[in-house]
Amino acid sequence: MKTIQITAKNVQKAIEQGLKELGVSQEEVDIKILDEGGLFRKAKIELCYEEGNSAKEKSEKKAEDKDKKEESKVEKKEEKSKEKAEKKKPIEQEKTDNKESIESAGKDFLNKLLEKMRVQAEIDFAKTEDGVLFNASGDKVSALIGRHGETLNAIQELLLNVLKNKGYKEGRVYFDVENYKNRREIALVEMAEKMASKAIKLNKPVRLERMSAYERKIIHTALQNFEGVTTQSEGVEPNRHLVIIPEEK
């Protein structure tokens, strides 16, 4: 069993870096989040990988076994080749007709990922106006959210990339944990209005903590028609934040 620890600016980057370093796929490792990271620290994860079970190693072994079998008579090989050619077309047509749905593919990936993360959760999905929403529920699924949804967003990005690689490009893909995003949006709007009132009262800009582009957009939208203030984003990712500025009277 080979174990490595990876440190990066967020959980998603750490997972991608670890998989690249090991040269394995997501399904071949156990993932343990040691530190989700924060304002002044990086995220840290641990990847456990059982050597000898990678897709590459299995492929090499399979090729070696195939070479040994090819020592049979030429006539037998030609016969098998003809049979394979005759069956190839209908088999490919059947695979096309029975293409796995995006919901089934997404749910399968999430179940495998959460198993690697040692988190028990029930995954369901629902159609949205512009795509598909996958939702995780269970007793201890809060570990999938992270600070202000950073872990949740990392999982959503992984899910999106996996489905794109499988050829699913129609519509958007969302991942949520027990309706966290809706609850977070309500909390952000309430906080934004409170901070806007504070900026007007003090007559000076109010700087909010760093947020993702998604959360900054929620606040920009919430205060778009709030009389007496304007909003703007400042800083560089991943520490970009939003400033609420009182308008001159």
C-alpha cells in the first residue's frame, strides 16, 4: 500500500495533483481530507494506493497474457478474427442504443468517490431548468460541505469533469448537500443587506471575507437595487472578496 500526502491551495487541486503524481485514476485510490484549507493555510489530503492495481499495470499484464495466447495456430486465429468482425457491428450498435444516462453515470461516480472518502450518503438527482442536480443526504454529510462550501464546490467540479469525459455535454451539472446552497444563499442575502445598511450608517466601505465567484455574484445581485450602495470585487483568487461602498450623497 502506497500513501502520499498532497498540499495545494484547495481540496480539488490537491486531489488532481495527487492523482497525476501517482499516475492513477480517481477510482483506484482512497482519499482522506486532512485539512480543507483556509484563509492562511493550504488544503491537505492523503491518497492511499495499492500498487499493482492501476489501470496501466493491469493493461500491461493483460497484454502479456494476450501475447502468450497468440501462440496458437494461424488458422484458429483467422477463424476467431472473422467471428469477431461479424459480431462487432451489432455490439457497437447495442452500446450506442444503451448509453448510460447522465443521472446514472453521475450517481455512480459520486457513490464511488464518497466511498473513497469514507462518507456514507444517499445520492439522489433531479432535473433542473438547465441541467441536473445531484444531492447527497445522510447523518454525517456535513463533511462534504467544507468552509463556505469549498469541498462541495470541489466535488461538483470533479463530477463535471468526469461527465464531460464520458461525453455528456448537454446542460449544467450541480452538486449539493442537503439543500446547503439554498440555505447559504438565503444567509448571504441577509448578511449583504445588513452590511449594506452598516456601510450607509458609517458612510464608509465595508469589506466582506473572501468568497467564491458564485457567492460574490449572489451578493452583487442582492444589492443591485439596494438604494445607497454599490458593490465591487477586489483582490486575486483565491482571496478575492467583495466591498460594499456607500454612494456619495
